[in-house]
Amino acid sequence: MNIMNFIYAFLLLVFVFLFQTSITGINRKVMARLQRRRGPKWYQQFIDIFKAMSKSSTTHGWIFDFGVIMALGGIMATTILIPIGPFKAFADVDNIFIVSYLLAVGMLGMAMSASGSGNPWASIGVSRALTNMLAYDVPFMVLIVSFIYAFKTSSLSGFAALQQGAGILGWNFFRFPLGGIVALICLQGMLGKKPFDSFIAPAEIASGPMVEYGGRHLGMLFLLHEFSTFIEVSIIVHIFFGGGATPLEFMVKYALLYTFMNIISGVFPRFKIDQAVKFYYKVPLALAFIQGLIIIFTGLGVS
Amino acid sequence: MKIISNNSKTDKEDMRKIWEKIGDYFRANSIWMKWYCTGCGAIELPPTMTSRFDMERLGMGPMATPRQADVLLITGYLSSKTLRRIIYSYEQMQDPKYVVGFGSCTINGGIYYDSYATMKQLDNYLPVDLYIAGCMPRPEAVMNGFDTLISMIKKGEANGWKHYKENYDWYSRNQLHSLGEVYVKDEFHE
């Protein structure tokens, strides 16, 4: 680990910001076309973020400020561990456990900051967000642990390398269809898209954790959202869709997967939080267990 | 009662710094609104927002709370109770902020001109940057009004929030005269 790693990490952060924000903007356009609208400009998301940054902001105590910075810092620290195709800023730290633990720093910083604002809507939103996290993490971790057992690796690029060279049918999504479906359902929950967006719910709890944020704080939360979206989608692309032999291949897969999730989100209504938890503990958890048992006892799909 | 004009174009003809111009470009192209739907005007906003007129193509959209919003859109008449909440909401908004009065009721009371319980003129209490006249204004008029607001922000003419700060005494006196007291109770941080 030398100075070049840190320069790469910085470049990676800049790239992720530009890439993911463009994809989000394009997806707003896709969503608009889905609803037969013209939709905003593709760079609207950049304008929104910079505008939020250009406004003044208020504080609700130091926990409120510190939590935002802790969340953004935690998420950015996680982002630099994610490989983009074969490109990695730091070698050998793209482990799924490191990623999920560092991701939790960001989530908890966000929860701390939102609770520090003292607004009851924020508390309700945070409690729903954490409940949602508990719901999707259990089936997802069951799945990931059985994959780690099968492939004897826990690094993202290791999973990706094992799937490359056999074409599309070599992807884990096709070798383990049950697991693939569970992963996509869990990804929908991770991204907070419909039907699992009850913790944002603008018309019901006034955008939940974000209720007291304005100006620069809100701009930082938008940045945080872009980075965390990148992390979550990248995990699935690496583990289930073969990562990428080149960075371009990874980016194309990433964009297609994210757009697909967004289109699903565009046609669904919203689950209540108890319905979401019940759903996750019924269908995806059962499927994940079945997939795990298949992997452990028959080895079907593990070449 | 002395009325101060909001858009008094003094001799500061584009005295903005370069970063203020850039900021104004961003603020003009991304207008997030808090709809204060007091009256019947709210019914014109769903068609403005959805597929037919699609306000999102200009970067506009509804926001859930005053903290996140740039524009306070007051749709319809104001009673003395709603005026109090509007003042609270306005003071919670972050700084380059704009007020749009929507419909005749915010201009001169509209059909409630002789009611004892409505506020007749919104700009005695808050600095209104733009009025959209009509009873009710159709979505075409709303889009046209926001087009004007966008070009005002781009040119740096929508300075109601600065005006409010400079003439706070005058606004505060009017608010107190109509409401008795304006007191923001912050029960979480006492």
C-alpha cells in the first residue's frame, strides 16, 4: 500500500460520483418515459446536488452534524474498496464482510444524525430503515454464507473471477436461479426502492430520516445515497453477474441492472413495514434456505 | 400602512459575483417546492405534476418538508390560523427561498374579500416573489408562472428573502398586528 493506492482511491471516488449520478439522472428519464412524461434533463441529478450544496443550512446540535459527516465518510471509505471490473484501488480488501461492516458505519451514522434532529418523523423513519435492514439482511446473509461455503472465497473479485470465461451461463444468477431471485429481491430492499421504501414515504412520514435536512446537509445525503447505491448494486453485479473482465463490461452490467431495478420500482405500490418484514421472512428466506441446502448437500451449480 | 415594493430594481444592475451566478443557475434549474395547500388551489397541482404537463422536465418537484424546499407555494386563501403556520414554515426554509402566491385570494382576498377571518394581502406578511393570478389558475398558467420565476432567479431578481431580512421589522409588525403573537415553540431543544 503506497501513495498511488490513495490517488487511485480518490480517482475512484470521483469516477463513482460522476458515473452513478449520471445513471441516476438517466433513470429519472426512464421513469418519466414509463409514466409517459418527457422527464428531466439527464444531468438533473447533478443540478439538484449542486443546488443543495449551494444553499445555506441549519444545525440541530453537534450529533446532527457529526452523524452526516460520519455517514458520508463511512460510505466513501466503503466505496474505495469496491472493485470496478479488474480495477481495484486497494488489493485484497474487497472482502464481503469488510464491505458489510463498513457499510453499517454509514447507516448508523445516518441513523444517529437523523435521531439527533429530534423530529418524531425522523425517529419513525430511522426505526423503519433499521427494521428493513434486519429484514433483507437475513436472507441475503444466508445466501452469501452458503456461497462462501461453496466457492471457498469471500472476496468480491474472487466471486467475479470464478464466473468469468464461461459466457452468460457461467453467471451465478443462472447457475443458482433461486439464489439469484433472492438476491434481486434483497437488492430492491437495500436500495430502498418500491415496494420496500416505507422508511422514506414522503407523503406519509414526510421523507422519514431526511425530514430535518436542508441545504448542505441534504446535499451531503444525496451524495451519500449515490455512493451507497453504487456499493449495493456492485455487490450483486460481482457476486451474481460475473463482475466484469473490463471496467466497461462492469459498467454496462451495472447500468442495466440498476435500470431494471428502477423499472420494477416504477410499477409497484409500497409495502407497510410489517408487510415487508413478513414478506422477507417468508419467501426470500425460504428460497435462500432451499438454495443453501441445495448447495451444501447436492453441490448443484457448483462446478 | 406603508407598502414596500419587493422588486425594486435599484442601481445594483447585476452586481452578482461569479459564484452567485453559478449558484443562481443551479437554483433556477432545480426548484423544489413546499406546497402549502390551504385552499382549493391544490387541485390544480396534480395535473401540473403528472404526465400531461410534467413539471419535472423543468427540474421542479414537490418536497415533503419546508427544510428541503426552495419555494413556498401558497395555494389559495389564508385564514389567521394558516397564516401562522405559513410563517413558521417560511422561517424553517433554507436561505435562497422564494414565495409564490397562487390564485386571487393571495393577491386581494379574491371571493373572500369581505370575510372577517381571511388575510387579504399575502405580501404584507411574507415577501412574495411571484403571483399567479386566476381563480383558479389552470396548469398552463402555473407552468407559465414558474417559467417567469425561473428566469427571475437566473437574472438574480427574485430577492424576496433578502428583502424579508432587511425589512424584518415591517413584516414582523404586520404579522404581530394580525396574529397577536408569532412564537415558534421548539419543544425538542429546550
